Amino acid sequence: MIEISGHNIIIALTIHYVDEPMLLKVRFHGRGGHGVKTASRILGEAAFNEGLYAQDSPIYGAERRGAPVAAFTRISDEEILERGFIFDPDIVVVMDETLLNDWSAKPLDGLKPGGIAFVNTTANSQLYDYGETIRENLVIYDLTGLALKIIGKPIISTPSAAAASKITGIISESSLIDAVTSELSEIGVGDDVIENNIILAREVFRSIPETPPSTKLSDSKRELIPLEVVISYPGYEDIVSVGNSPLRKTGNWRVFKPIVDFSRCTACGVCFVYCPDAAITLRSDGKPEIDYDNCKGCLICYRECPPRAISIEREVRVW
Ligand code: SF4
Ligand code: SF4
């Protein structure tokens, strides 16, 4: 990556294949803290365990918990020569439904006709309206709800990888479980947490239908494409001018929403002081008011409130 005048200039060499080998491209979209990179690594290793070639890489913009992040996994039965961002995925895995409406993420961009969009959501598929093509190839599942139930946290790297693995139709449950175990061990996750992640992976893998995209054998020409210069990429936050952070609403980053019970609030002001995003102001009676357009749901206020006057509830969005 070369930086010129504050812009990230990405130079990517793209090579396509002949003889119709399989080249399956999966793009993950999530938020900082979801485990996006780990999801792409688990998928890549699961494919490797199947005897396939695999390649994975993440891209972060302004690194910050909750900010949009993307990661890429390529799987092939031949050596993979293509590098760089995936602009034309066969499968997109949207780990947070709010990203569908996020101008900086654009998770469905470039999805091939016949490709599959997986969305982690509590919504009913009938409520989506992203065009007939997407609706026909949409797989939805409440990964966050299942993660909360089984591991007690909204960390969805493992179930996202499990969903993607199953959709591909080329990865077995045992290869997935081996990948979950080794990838989570490598980043220092404890055995008991790994056990719960395995339960989570099995549950998702068995629940989601195998839906191989009809695209994975296409693009079969071995030709060298000239070096491509890409200025910025949708899928992560890019800072393109100074002093514009007030324009960015972070309220759609929340998994949980803090709610103040004013009958218990003692107007101590602790939540106001601790909020890292200045999303809390104090009213004239000293009690807090939360700016939900900018509260990113870190829940520090909930943890710090001395009389436990702040409760939380899961965000459920209806499209
Ligand atoms: S959860 Fe609380 S501390 Fe965190 S951003 Fe929202 S209001 Fe601020
Ligand atoms: S920390 Fe709790 S008690 Fe103190 S002002 Fe905030 S909500 Fe009220």
C-alpha cells in the first residue's frame, strides 16, 4: 500500500484462470470487534483442511471498535494467483444488518449475478427489499442471537465462518471444526470458550442450507490483467478530509442499546464522564440524555452507573 496525499492507493495484480478451475471469492463485512478477520481465517483454513488452496486477508480503515471492516477469502482447487481486494464476490457475508444501509460499507456491491448474500439479522426475509436478484439469493440467520445464547457474547467470527462454509457446499463439518479449534487456539482463546464456539459452529452449519453460488466456475481465463490502481475501497472507513467526524453517525453500530431508568438515576453524572463518544449530555436536573444517533453501544455507561440505573436491550431493526 502506498500513501499519496492522504489517500491510500492500492495497487493490485489480478490474474484470471483458464480450464474452468474453481475460484470462489467470499467477502465478509462486519464491524471492529465482531471478529471479521478471524471469520475469514477460519473459512480459509477450513477450505485448506479440505485439500484446497486458500487465501485470506482483512482491510481496516480507521481502526475503531464498531467501525466497518471487511475481509476476503479466496478458495480454489489450483494455486491462487489473484491478490488484493475482492470486488466481485460469489458470496458476501454481512455480519451486521445495519451495514446494508451504510454508505461506507456497501456490502452488496459487485456481488455476481447468481451469487449469495448471507445476512446476520433478526428480520424476516420478506422485510428485505434489496432488489429481486438479491432476495432470490438471500440467506438469513440470527447469528448474534445464537452467539448470545451459547457463548454469552455477540462475537460472531465462528458462526459467520460456519455459515459461509456451509453455503459454499465444498467444506465439511469436520474441516470447519478443526479450523475453529486451531484458529481460536492460535489467538489464545481458552479451551472452554473454544468448546462453546464448536457448539455454535455445529449449530449454524447444520441449520443453514447448502447454497453454492452458481458463479464459482465462471471467470475462467488465464490472462494477466495490468496493474490496477484502486483509490479507496468500500467496506471500511476511509478518512478523506479533516474535521468531518461529527458528520458520521455511529448510532447504527449498536448491538445493545443503553436505557436510563430515571426513577433510579441519582444524577451523579458518572455516565456523562465515562462515555467515550460524548453521546451523553446532562439535562438541567443533572440526569443524562443519550444521543442515540451517536451512541455506539459500548455499554461503558451501563457498567459504570453506580446505582445500576441503566439497563440494556438488544437492538432489533425492521427494514
Ligand atoms: S453505550 Fe453509553 S458510554 Fe457507550 S457510547 Fe453509548 S451512551 Fe456512551
Ligand atoms: S451514572 Fe447512572 S445514576 Fe449516574 S447520572 Fe448516569 S444514569 Fe444517573
